[in-house]
Amino acid sequence: MPLYDFICRACGCAFEVLVRGSDRPSCPQCQSHDLAKQVSAPAARTGNKGASASRGGGKCSGCAGGNCRTCR
């Protein structure tokens, strides 16, 4: 299921949503279907250390604060 970024043309709300098959996304703020799909960067795996840190959703053991490049 791809994750897309949208901007609502009716109210200007910017949001992202998982779009499944023939689903028609709507704005979470005003429920409008008049949306502009935005270009978004794909997620990239940078190696085992980054992949395991992002999978767990926690902080890496290197910084323990979530502020290093691996945690972001």
C-alpha cells in the first residue's frame, strides 16, 4: 500500500495517507475529495543499522536520544 502526500484544494490542509487499490482519499479536515497529490521522497534503506532502528521505532544505542542521523 503506497503512502501518498496530498494537499486539499478546498481548505489547504496538507496530509499523508495510505491509499489501497481503488480507495478515493478524502481530506481529514473538510472531507473534500478535491486533492492534489504531492511529490514525495521514497523511503530508502541505508543499511542494517538504520533499518533496525527505524523498524523498532525507537532510539538507536549510539545516541540514545533520537537525534542522530540514524534515528531520523
